[in-house]
Amino acid sequence: MDVKRFNLAAEEASEFIKSLANPVRLRILCALTAQECSVTMLAEAAGAPMSTISRHLALLRKDRIVKTRRESQTIFYSLADAHVGKLIGFLAETFCPTAAPARRRKKL
């Protein structure tokens, strides 16, 4: 095993997980697994003010977790790649109350 590459990959994974480690950002990403959304749509889905959503979207864009598409004056956000969608899907299956009861994680 190449220890240097292994360490670099672990650092990259750690930074990625840090980017997700916020309830608002997780709700944003869950909403984006279904469809691309505007800030207004995300604010409604995440139950947070648009200013809060915009601030978190800026961080997610900086970390290349979401990407944008402009249509006239509206900016639409979507997941940057399929890896993010897979991870958010797993988290949703494990933790979201709408997931099947057998798949939900029990509180410790």
C-alpha cells in the first residue's frame, strides 16, 4: 500500500465529511438529491431563511459539492457529482424519519 497516497485520500475524505457536518447543509443536499433547486425552493425544503441557505450554498460551492446553472435571473443548484448523491442517499436511508424502520439507526 502507498502510505502517502492513502494519507492524502484520508485527508480529502476528512475535508469532504467536514463540509457535510451541518444539519442545514444536510437538508440542502437531501433536497438536491431529488431535483435541482433555486434558493427559494431550498429555503422552503430545508425550513431555513434564504440568507442562511445562501451562506451554506456558498460553502458547498467552494468545496465543489454543489454546482450551479443560471436560467434568466434564477440560479439553480444541483449536486456536483454522483458520489455526493450516493452518500446523501445512504445517510437518508440510515437517519431520516421517512426511511424504512428496519433501516433506521437506533439512538445510542
